Amino acid sequence: MVKFFILLIFCLSCVSIQAQDITDLDSLLIDRDVDNYSVRLFTNFKVNKFSIKDGNSKARYVPNNRHGLGVGFANRKIIIDIAFNIKNPNKERTRKFDLQGITILKDRNYVNVYAQTYRGFTAKNNFDEPQVYRDDIKSVSIGVNYLYTFDDIEFSYSLLKAGFSEKNNENVFITGGIGAFTSYDYFSAKPSLLSETTSPYFNEQADIESYSGMAIGVLAGLITYFKLPENITATVNVMPGIGVMRKKINLEESSYIPSDPLLYKLDFLIGLGYSYKQYYASLTYSNGLYSTDFGYGNSYNLNLTKAKLAIGYRFKKKKKQ
């Protein structure tokens, strides 16, 4: 089931299309104007981290090698970026698959998808015990967020990231919307999440061997776009949501289902774009915060973060002699 969800989200995220019917694959994916093509260098930051809190004690699990460098090309139809993860020689390597994407379909349908599998986390805490790398901890996070907006979305995230200016005459665009989300979340550790040195700071129900949760819920959202002076554009999105979650927690010798099914979430995105002649730069930062109750005074928080800075050079046709 997990592999099916990852494959589905990968297919949804490979192509970003806006305000067009899927009737002519050639016209959707092929941009024949050389002026629209660019090459780009970028650096990115991706992280899937989570924490367990019991009263004043908090244990956090953070992956390593969170930064990457890459190259790509873009036009008005599509962006293809290939990133290479940067490994710190002084830290253990987190093995991961991390896919996140946003698209706008038929003017009013905002879709955000993600699929992440991580193995290997640095265990940190707020009570001065030494941090250690745990190769046995793995996590899986998969989800889809959908927002139907009250007005047509008058810009494209792909065009902003590729350094294009929007053709509409509005300097400010603001709209709201309502929607839904679904997510699957999982983590496991051997023999358990807490170590011998950290377990005394928590109750026994926090010493978790594995956890899984499937959620569905509703969300609301605010999407904004601004044309600023000096060829600068900006976008800010905020989307809070609430849902119900079927959770199961396995301890070393027993298991239980938390009585509180509620899941709270908050997604936000900030983007900036700048263009000068044939050069452009774009910066995006997004964060997804998820929080739920594990019972017995324990709470769980998941944080999904993505940032990218790209600098590109757009080709120019040679003038005919």
C-alpha cells in the first residue's frame, strides 16, 4: 500500500500544468519558443523530522545530509531539476527518498503532494543527554493537500520558479479557499524509540517501537501574489487544517490506540522571484506542521520542510543577419 501511494504521488508530481485541458500532450509539454528556455543552478534543503514530548521532556529526531546542490532546465511548460545530496564527512548518512510538489489545475485547484521515506536520524533532547545517531529509526510520510479557491488563481508556481513575469495587470492577488487533505505517517525503531539514557525522562508509553496513522480532514487557505518594484514578485500561502486520525502505537510488549483522534496541521509557503534581462533568481520556503496526541500525556509533532534557491540564465534567439 505504501509503495502504491508513493508511485501515485510521483506520477502526479512529475508534470505541473495550469489552466489547460489534457487533450494535446505535445502542446502541454513542449515549449517551442527558445526564448523561454533556461539553464539553472540551485541549492535545496529538505527535512522530515519528528518529536515526542512528555511534560517538560522532549526528544527530537532529525535527519542528516539535509542539503543538496543541482542543475536543471526550465521553460514555460516544465521544470526539471536534478539534485545531488551533500554528505557531511563528519556525520552519518541518512538514506532517504524525498519528493514534494505543488501544482495548480484548471485555475482554482491547488494541489500539494509529498512522499518521503527516511532511515537514520540523530536523536536529540532538551535535558542535556548526549545526542546520538540512530541508524535503526525509519519514517514514512505520504500526503495530499487539496484547496479549491474562491477565485481563479492568476499565477503559476512553475512560472515563478522559472523566472517568468505574469502577464496579468494586477499588482496584488489575494484569494481564499476550502479543501481537504489525507496523509499516512509511520515511524519505527529497534528495539524502541528511546534509549537507555533517555527513557527515564518519559513514561513507559513513550518508549515506542512503531507508530502508524492514517488521517483525513478539512482545511482552509489563503493564497496571495504580489508584484513588487524592481522586477520582484512574492507569494505567501497559509493553510490550517484539522482532521481525524486512526493511530496505532506498538510498544515492546503491548500496543494501544490513542483515544484522541484529532490531528492539527498548518502549512505555509513563502516565495520570492527576481528577474534581470536574461537572468533570474527564485527562492521558496515551505513548512508543514502536524500535531496529534499519543495519550498518557505524550504528544507527537511532525515537521516537513523544503527550501530551494535557484539562479538561472534564459537563452536568447540569435538575430537573423
